[in-house]
Amino acid sequence: MSLTAETHREQKWGDFPALRKLLEDKPVPSESLGTTSATDNFLDALVRLSEIAELIDKYQAEI
């Protein structure tokens, strides 16, 4: 069982709707960590937050 693309995006940006509007379509500037799975575990959450942090760092002038 795997997440749909929309479910993955909702899970990734759920706590950050304003950042989602600004950053969701931007490319992540470096390689992301880990793998994805159907279950949301600590590593999955860490990967999502890492990607968001990288986007914030790269596009902070636009934010």
C-alpha cells in the first residue's frame, strides 16, 4: 500500500499551509534523505521536515 501523490503532499505540508502555497512547486535544492513508505514514522517525518527546511533556506527572500 502506498500513499497517493496528494496524500503525500497533504502529509508533508499539513502543519505549514502558508509555506505550502509558497514552496510546494519549488525544486528541493539537494538530495533528500531516506525513503518513503505507507506508514508515517519518525524517519518519514524527518525527511519531510528536512525538505521543507531546505526550501525555506533556499527561498527565504521570497518568503
